[in-house]
Amino acid sequence: MKIHRRTQPGASPGQVISDPSHPQPTIQVMACCQSGKILEVEVPTMDSAHALVGQHDLVWINVEGLGDATTIERAGTLFGLHRLALEDTVNVHQRAKVEAYGETLFIVLRLVSCPERCATEQLSIFIGPTWILTFQEGTAGDPFERIRGRLREGGRICQLGSGYLAYALMDAAVDAYYPVLEVYAERLDELEDIVVEPRNLQVMDRLHEVKADLLILRRAIWPLRDAMAMLAREDTPRFSFEVRPYLRDCYDHVVQVVELIETYRELTADLRDLHMSSISNRINETMRVLTIISTIFIPLTFIAGIYGMNFDFAGGAMPLNMPELHWYWGYPTCLAGMAITVICLVVYFYRQGWIGNGRHWGEPPPDGGDKAIV
């Protein structure tokens, strides 16, 4: 994951410098009352959103897009947000964490999506007494449409306040990991069927892609486990006693996601090892065949080389030439000797278990030598 900070080393903390490549912010407000009245509107400025806070029992302000630092700084001024939290909001490489700044609770987690490759974006949540302020990068999609539907229907979210709404948002973000993991489970099933085919050159590339995406998911969800454990155990003022059991349930979901990711990472490593083993076995089979062929032809080449020298010395009482050169049956005798050599070698290889099924696996050779190699 590439990390780029726009503040210079040694600069004063709390600087809010937005990324110009991010989209311009859009501000959506949903407000509800215990009487059942629901307001859903998109406002042009943060001042318009802040004006609705005192008029409703619960207000959710969602800012999608971090391309304007002025809007973020204005939100910090109106809602009394800490400068360090605003800096973490615009620097979107933060790991999941929970920080308390006075009466405001600041939570960071990562949203995930999987169009083709895995992608994550940062979600920053500020929890106040009667309001929630969220900031999204606007690149990985929005998993909160069902939360908006529950707000439109009214019910427990408006009754239990900002703490329960914050839990609902975090739970929706965590549950969004499950469909992504299902995608990678299907990809691993496909790779498992073709991983034993050494000639498939795309298997290793796809395994590397899955491994890299699972590493991104692990980096996104692993710190959230500690953050959710802290929220579930400690006495946090923004989460009432009624909301705490739901936080523990959300923590269980995080643990399940972490375990699934670890399982898939191990399966990916096993499939990669299996693919490499199948390639090695394929090479060993090829080398064994070539070795057998070479072993058969080495004595034949030796015999042909000896009888191919054709030395003939006609003078002298004791000629030093090869006497077989003038045999009438010399040529067929040489071919017969070659054939007998081939037959003897094939029988020997068969008895050793190197070709065919001369012996069963693990049965020692007659002379007590090494085990069969096939």
C-alpha cells in the first residue's frame, strides 16, 4: 500500500491538507426524532448541516469526498473536533483505531470493495451526544444504504441515540467484508481445480493476485479487532449499557473475518506449494524419461562407435585390425548384440520399478537397494 503524506517532516501537528485528487465533498444529512419524523436532505455547506443538530434528536452528517480542506476545517470548528483527528481524517492511510477527544469519540476503520481487485478506503467517524459525523473517501462504494433504510423506518436507532447509530455503521462496514471474502473463496475454488496443471501459466499469477488482495484485507481488518475489543470492554461514554452487547457482537464478526482471511491466506500458500510441486514432478517425469532413453542409447553408441572405426591393416604377420571387419555374419551379429543390450536394460529398469509396474511402491529391490522412484 502506497503511503504519501502531504505534510513535510517536522511540520506542526494538526495540519489539514487535502489531496487534490480526491473528489469534492458532498454533504448528506439524515435527521430523526423519536416521534418518527425523518429528514433526509443534501446540504451545500457544513453550516447548513450544523444548523439541523439542535432541531432533531439524532443527526447523521455524512461527507463523501475529501478534496476540500475548507469543508473539513469548518466541520472541526462547528463541532469542536480536535486538530489531530482532522489531520488523521485527510491522511487516509490510518489504521483502525479509537480515540477520545473530550466529549467526542473518534473512530477510524476501513471500508472494502472488490470490483476486480480488492480496494479499501478510510471511514472516519466522529460521535457526539446527539450527532454523528462521518467522512468517506468516496472511492470504494457506500455500504450504508440499509442503515438509511432503517432510519427511514424509524425504530431503535432513533431511540438508542448516536451510540447505536455508530454501532450500526461499524457493523455494516464489517459485514461488507463477507461478500468480498466469498468472492475470494470462489476464486480459490477455481484455482484449486486447475492448480495441478503445470502447463497452465496463469495459475501462479492469479495466486499472487489473491495473496496480495488478502494481505490488503488483513491490514485493513486486523487493527480493527483491537479497537472493537476496547469498545466492547471499556466504559465508553458515547456507548450506553444497552448498546454494549451489540458492540460485542460486532467484535465477534471482526474475529470471524480475521479467521477467514487467515484461512484463505494459508490455503493460497498451500495451493502455490502444490502448483510448484506439480511442476517439479512434471520436470522429474520428463527427466526420468530422457535419462532412460539416454541410458539405453549410451551402450548402443559405444558399440556402434567401436565397430565404426573400420581399421584394417593388411600387412604383417600379426595384423592389428579388428578381426570382425571381415566376418560374413558380423553386421547382423552386431545388431543382435545391440538388441540384446536394449532388452536387458529394459528388463532391468522394469525390475527396478523405474518403468511400468515391475514392483509396487515402497517394495525394496531384490538386492536390498534403494526404494523405487515411482
